[in-house]
Amino acid sequence: MKEEALSRLNKLEEMKERVEARKLVIERIKGQSKVAAENSTKEEERLSSEVRSLLVAGTALSLASKQLQVIEIYI
């Protein structure tokens, strides 16, 4: 009887340890996910800024091209 109770207690303790280990893994993954989400947001902001810069440059280039076409007509 005592052996059976001791065996059950050991199994329970092993289960508790596995649960705690899984909790730690989940917490680590949550932390990594948070960092990844923050990095993703920063990268999105950086890319958005670059796209805006490219749009401005494209507009300036288009205007310059039109001005050159007008100048070529008069030459």
C-alpha cells in the first residue's frame, strides 16, 4: 500500500515538473513573440518611410521629365 502511494506521489511530482517546464517554455515563447512583434512594427514603420521617400522622389522625377520634354520642344 505504501509503495503504491509513494509511486503515485512520484508520478504526481513528475507531472508537476513537466507542467512547470511547459509553463516556462510558454513564457519564453510569449517573450520571443512580443519581441518579434515589436521588431515587425519597427520594420513596417521603416519600410513605410522608405516608400514615402520613393513616392516623393518618383514625383520629382516625373516633374523633371516633363520639364525636359517641354524644353526639348523649344530646342
